[in-house]
Amino acid sequence: MISRIWHGWTAPANADAYVSLLKSEIFVGIQNRRITGYRGSQTGNQPARVRVCESTSA
């Protein structure tokens, strides 16, 4: 399995909106590309930033 970690960050006041954008538009757009082996995306929050992990397998 190959896993890609992308680190994004935003101000704490914008964290909820940022996660909402990721889940409603960015992750959906990646999924709609039907990339072979793509298994999904997930987020994990840390204080003062949002952490994003994309998982794929080959």
C-alpha cells in the first residue's frame, strides 16, 4: 500500500470551513476522477491546523 500525506493548515477560526471544503469539494473531485487503486481520503485535526491524509494502494 502507498499512502500520501499532505499537510494543510489554516487559522483556527477557519478550520471547520476548511474541512468542510475538503470533504464537499476536494475529496469528491479526487474520487470522481476514478483513479485506479484510490481508497479514499481522511482528515485529522491538530490544534491550530488541519491535517489531511490521502490513501491509495497500488
